[in-house]
Amino acid sequence: MKKSQKKILKTILIEIALIAVSIIILLPIFLALTMSLKRPSEVFVYPPKIFPDSFYVQNYISAFNSINLGRLMLNSLIMSIAIMVGKTIFGIFSGYAFSNFKFKGSSLLFAALFVTLFMPAEMIMIVPLFQIMQSFHWVNTYWALTVPFLASATTTFLMRQHFMTIPKELEDAAKIDGAGPMRFLFEILVPLSKSTIGGIAMINFVYAWNLYLWPLVVTNSNNMATAQIGLKMLTNVESTSNWGVIMAGTLMVLGPTLILFFAVQKLFVRGIITTGLKE
Amino acid sequence: MWRKIILFSVMVILTSVIFAAPVTIQFWHAMGGTDRIQLLQNLAKEFMQQNPDIKVDVQYTGSYTDTMTKMIAAVRAGNPPDLVMIYDIGTQMMIDSGVIIPIQNMIDKDPTFDINTLVSASRGYYTVGGKLYSLPFNSSNPVIFYNKTLFEKAGLNPNNPPTTFEEFMADAQKLTVKDSSGNTIQYGFTFGSGEPLAWFFEQFMAVQNALLLNNNNGRDGRATKAVFANEAGLRIFNFFNDMIQNGSAINAGPGWDNARQIFISQRAAMLITSTSDVNMMVKAAKSGNFSLGVMFLPHPSGVPYGGVIVGGASLWMVNTHNTQREEATWKFLKFLESVDAQIQWSTGTGYFPVNKNSIIKLMYEGYYAQNPPYLVTVLQLLMSNVTPATSGGVTGAFPQIRIAVNDAFGKMFTKAMTPQQALQWAQDQANQAIANYNSLY
Amino acid sequence: MSRKIFPYLLLIPTFLIVVIFIYYPAFQTFKLSFYKMSPFGNRLFFVGLGNFWSLFTSGQYVQSAYTTLIFVTVTVVAGLTISLFLALLLNQRVPGIGIFRTLIFAPYAVSPAVAGTLWAFLLSPVAGYVSYLFLVLFKSQPQWLTSYPLALIAVMIATIWKNLGFNIIFFLAGLQSIPQSYYEAATIDGANASSRLFKITIPLLSPITFYLIVMNVTFTAFSAFATIDVMTQGGPANTTSTLIYKLYQDGFVNFNTGFASAESVILILIMTVFTYLYFKFGQKAVFYQ
């Protein structure tokens, strides 16, 4: 009885802490939310007003319709899912190669990959990369939006770090059972690494979703443009923008990521997956 | 056999007539904002209705710098658009790009286009070495918006705004209000730093009819030196610094929006910003219940008034080696500069019309009588003397110069340097950048 | 399939992409760092080490290096500490935890430019929410975006905030792979909460922590430019201009490809040194089960 009371108290304390932390962290996004519901005339009043006078949903409608946001989000979705899947799968492969195999040149190859972590890729390489796209005739296609990002050092490095934490005994046991390296990867390592893989997939998705300069350079029509370009379209140059509409657009563009994350975070449930042999 | 050949030829001719593919031209622009994107699309639609054989592909390409980045990538990969909007300070880079057709060439071939319809100041900005390189489209200049209601509260005459630096600074102090614990709750003046601040500096130089660069601001030949570290430059640095240090002005931080927010929320009585804001300022004053005034940029007393420089962007024609496309592009350009198109653009955005006849037409229609703030923005420009100083500087190092000037202001505001030192430092930085750029040509 | 060639096969897709789309452009960049090039590429002169010389003799670049060091150190240390604490909190099994996780992850989903915009609104002088709050609560008006060192602190806060989601995800994944039995055994041995944290949790999280340090350094050193651009544009007086922001300015504002390439090469060289140090010493510091 006493133990369960203690448990309830602990739960309540944790809930309070979580609420407090969430409020602080969400303040800027809350600001975006209230701004998205304000009329243009309400955005700049003083003292700053937290809640809008009325819910001005028109901002959402005009953000969505004026830039054809549906189409842009679809393009972003295609691009982000392709990059997420490619990066994650290829990253698992290469991470596995570096963590579980001894082969000639492995540290050299790893170092060669590791160094690319630090190349501010989209920044320094826009022009040469664009020239490659032009010679492949990929400008204004999904190929240009996805293929250059299908593999990365980030994912490889993380998967390697993670696979190295998994006890070697598992691999030996699998070998004795006659499982080949591919079967071991898919039947044992991957299921054991669900939360890490979920996390990296999520990060890869967000990375692709937020790409701006590359899609802008490599697309030439509104049919191929992405949601981030759309958000930029809402912003005025040299005069004040309609912040209500921009924030409405920003929140709508945030939507798919948050929905995806809500689904993925279920993988982070402590104590359900065990590391097998060690227990 | 002959019948077959004839039949075939007839078919070929028929198909080529029926399927005479309309020529398609690509137009890249940087005019974000839902209304503006729509406005440009509509203008293109109207043009295509008048010219069914031409298809205009209107593409938004990000901010001014994004558009430049995209343009560079496209040029270097050999696939540029037909028409592109480039910001004012990109002028020299475009001239040096080797891929453009100077608009002058098109005008010389086409007697139907009267170059004198262009507003002189806008035309002057894009004329280098006597040649008009691009057509101004969205032109703006800076003005000072002021809150007449706060002027009255401070005992100032709202219909007699300051015209000199000295009056301006005195009024700014009178308009500054502190609360009981000494915090300023209302400032006399606010401005955005970063690129805007460097732009204002250039404008106040022109106001004093002072050059930024040698060789008549780079218009008689490539500019080789920055020449702004002089009396005129120092007056501007002191003007801003004095107000910052005595607490009558607030630096709103980089960009345009923070300063506007401070002004609209009536925490500052005067704001320097672009004329293209006039639309939203008028609305904001209405909903914020204050009376809005617009004043010309002040000038130091005793210094003859020069004028202001045109800002914004212009439209550049790219050499595609395809006469059909170039002719179609030129047709579209003429349409965009026409009286009605400029009226649509100007009244929809707050940029002023670059066609003189649009201004005249708007005036006869009573537009300026109904919207006095719009009149001030146009008047300031029309009252400017057209001199090398008010035509603005041209150099490929302009972006670096803006960064240097803004950094110098920062060093001065944070007291790391005196105004004199900061100004000299900015000029040294500018000279390095210019020398570096010029060494390429 | 031979076990000998198997790992190479696994590496093919990754290396194919990296060689074509990263190495090749990087090689171009390397080449251009020895050239002076006009914005549109129609003028190209070999200048040897001229670009590097110009950078190192300009006080601005050296100052940016110093700023970067402070910015990266503070942001990474503070960011990871806060994230670990939050991850421990979010690793509890209480009702609604999925919603809390999603909410706290949300900042990461915001793009860096939008993050900068939101913070600039909050910290805007006089009329911003935080400025107003400070006036009401503390009767003072700090100038967050235009004075030193407040502007740097403001950019750090925004960057930490933006990165929380990233760090929390992997700390959570790391916590999840620590076997529950370790804690049970420790509890039986009489270990209290703090000794469980320092003796079990933190050591077992070291591989993931190491990953996060590397990624955070990369992110704050290389990707934070959009946030800086919106919030301070490197000001006041260059005090928030980091190496990557300088690179962004030279490459995408000034269109000075030679300088931008040289700056990229410098960054890559710095990181190559770090890579070497990591292989020499770093791997030993990480504890694997």
C-alpha cells in the first residue's frame, strides 16, 4: 500500500516537472501558435499580447492556398522519405561493416568517411554539385532532390557506435547457430537497435525536410519546389511580412514531422527490449 | 512516289503550323510575400493573354542573395533563365558576368520604347558608363515615418517635422520618455542595423551630395577606392552615435522587422525604413490609433541637399543566343514597364512606379491626394538632384562594403572605437574588398 | 558469400554516394582555394596561398575563430548537460509521456532560420516578449541582440534550444539499451539514485555521448549560421560571427568563391586534426559493454 502511494507521488512529481520543462521549451513555439491566430493588426501591439482577440483561422487558409502548400508538402514528403529510408538503410550497412568486421583498410575507410562529417556540404558544394546534376540531366527532378543525400557519415558513425555496444557473445552464438552475417544483422542486430534506428530515421527525416538552399537551386518549377521554399515565399523582401500567415505556414510545415515523431517515439520505451544473453 | 513526297511535305507543313510551339521564357524573381507572388503571376497572365505565342514561366527564387546564388549556379552550368531580378548592389557583378544583354542594346534597336518615360533616378542608378544595363522594376528609397500623435504629446508641431540633423536630434530627445525607475519606455528614433543601417549610411551620404566611391561613384570608370571617410561620413556616424549614446535612439537589431515592431507598437516616435513599407504603415497606424506622418530624410544644416538613391532591384536580360526568346523577353519587359503594369505593381506593393506616366496618371486619378504618404515617397525621389552621388555607387565589392560599414557602426555603438576610427576602419575594409574584386578584371 | 568481401559490399552504396557527391565537389573546392574567381566564374586566376594569407592576416577571421571556440564549447557542454537531464526525465514511464516527448522534440523540427526568427521576436528590444517581461519583473531592459556579450548568449540559447530534440532522442535510445537488470542489481547492493547515475548510466551512455559530442560540435560549428544570420548577422561589431558564418557571408553574400573555398579547406583541416586525435586517443575513452 505504502509503496503504491509512493509511486503515485513520484508520478505526480514527474508530471509536474515535465509540464514545467515543456512550458519553458515550448515558449517560442507557443509564440508562433498565438501569432498564427492573430490578425495582422494585432501582431505588433504593446504591451505584447499573448492571446489573440479571436482565432483568426484565415491565416492558415491563405498560407495554404496562396503558395499551393499541399503540393509543396507532397514534394517535401517524397524527398524526405526517400532520403530517410536510403540514409538509414545504407547507414546500417556501413555501420555494421565497421563495427562487426575486421577487414583490410577498415580504419582508413572509416577515417575517410568520418572526415566528411565536417564538410559543410550543402554550403561549399552547391556550384560543383549543381554542375554534376546538370550533366546527369537531373535538374528539376526528384533525383537531384534525393540522390546526393542518400548516404552519410552521420548515420554510419552512429550505427557503428551503437552496434559496438551490443555484446560480441551474440554474434558468436549466431555463428554457432549457422546464421550468416546478413541474417544476423536483420534478425538480431536490427530488432535490438529499434530505438536507435528510429531516432536516426527521425533525424534524417528532419534533415531532409528542412533543406532549403539546395532544393531552391536545383528546382525550376513550382511543381518540384519544397515546403521550405514555400515558407520563404510567404516572406516579404524590403517590407514587413504578414507574420500571422508565416507562422501559420511554419506550423503546418511542422505538422508531418511531429506526427511522425509521435509514432516513432513509442520505440523509446525503456525495459521492453532486452539485450538477450546478458540478462 | 511523288504523291507520297507531296503528301509528306504537306503533313510536315501542317504539323509545323498547328504545333508551332509558343516560345517559352523563364523569369526568376525574388518578390516573396503572398500578394506579390500573386501580383507577378497575374501580370504574366495578362501578358500571355495579349501574346498567345509567348509563355512566361514565372519562378520565385528566394531572397535577393538566394536568387544570385541560383543564378550563379545556373550560369556556371550553362542553363540560365531569360530574365532575372537582381538587387541594386549586384549591378557591377552582373555587368561583369559576361552573360547579359545590356538593355541599351535592345532600346537602340527598338524605337517604340521611350527611355525618357523611366523615372530619372531609377534610370540613373542602372546606367553605368552612359549605358543603361537593366530595367528598374521594384524601386524604393528610405523615408522616415513618424508618429504625429506622439509628436503632439511631446509638445512638438506634428506638421512641422525636423528637416536638419540638429532639429532631428533635438526632437528625438524631446520624444524620449522614461519611467520612474529610469527605464526608457519610449524612444525618439529607431532603426534596424545590419544591411539596412549600411544602406541608410549610403543614403545620408547622397543627401549631402557626397560620393561613396571614386571615379564618380564608379560610373565614369571602375571604382578603385572608397571615399566616404570624410566630413560627410563623420556627420552621419556622429548623428547615429550621439542619439544612441544619449539614449534617444534604440538600435533594434539586424533587419527590418524589429525596428518596425518598435515603431508600430509606439515605443519609438520616428523610424527610418524603406518606402516599400508605406502600404503596411498606413494600415498599422489606422489599427494602432495613431496619426502617421512621413518626412524626407533630414540633412546636416549648412550642407546643400543632394537627394536619395534608388534601392530595390532591376530586371536583367540574359544572352541566350536565341533571338526568338530574346525578342519575347524584351516584349515582356516592355509590358512590365508599361503605365498600367507599373500602376498595378506600385499600388499593390508600395514600391513607387518607375514609369513617369504611371505617376502622372495616378495623380490625375486622385490617388496621391487620397494617400498623402505615398506622395511623400514619390516626391522625395523626384525632388532629388540627379548627380553621381545620388545615382549611388557601383562596385562588385558592394556586399562586403555593407558588412564593413555595419560592423563599424557596431564598433562605435559598443564604444570599441570612436566615430572617427570606426569610419576610417570601414573605409580601409572597403578598399581591401574593392582592390580584391578589381584584381579580377 | 565470402566473409572477406562481405564488408566491402556493405560499404559500396555509402561510398558511391560520398565519392560522387561529397568528395568530388570537395576536391573542386580544394582546387578553387588556390584561385581567385569572379562571382560568375568567367575570371579565374591562380593565387597560390594568397586566399589563406588574406584570411590569416585579417583580424576579423582570427576573431571569428576565437568566437567559434567559445560558442562551440559553451553550447555543446551546456546543451548536452541539459539534454541528459531532460532525457532522464522523459525516460520515466508515466501517463502522457509520448506527448511530452513529442512536445520537447518539437524545437528540433523547426528549421534553423525559423528558430532564429522566433527568438529574435522574443528578444527584440523594447517591444519583444522577453524584453517586456524583464521590464516588468526586474525593471531593466537588456539589449539582447545588440550588445556584447548578450548577443552571443542569445545565439547560444537559441542553438541549444534548437538542438535539444536531437540530443534527447539519442540519449533516450541509449538509456533504453541499458539493461534494467543492472539497476536492479545496483539497488540491491544499496546504491542510491545519484551513484546509479554516475556509476551506471553515464558510463554506459559514453558511446552515445561521444557520438553526440561529435555531432554537436559539427552542428554548432557548421550549421548554426542560419540562426546567427537571422538573430544578429554576426554583430554587434563582429562578436557573434563564427567561422561558418564568415564562410556563409563570403560564399553566399559576397560571392567570393576563392575565400569561401579557402575557409572550407581550413575548416576541413581543423576537423581532420580532430579526427586524428580521436583515433589516437578518443576511442579508448569510450566504454563499451
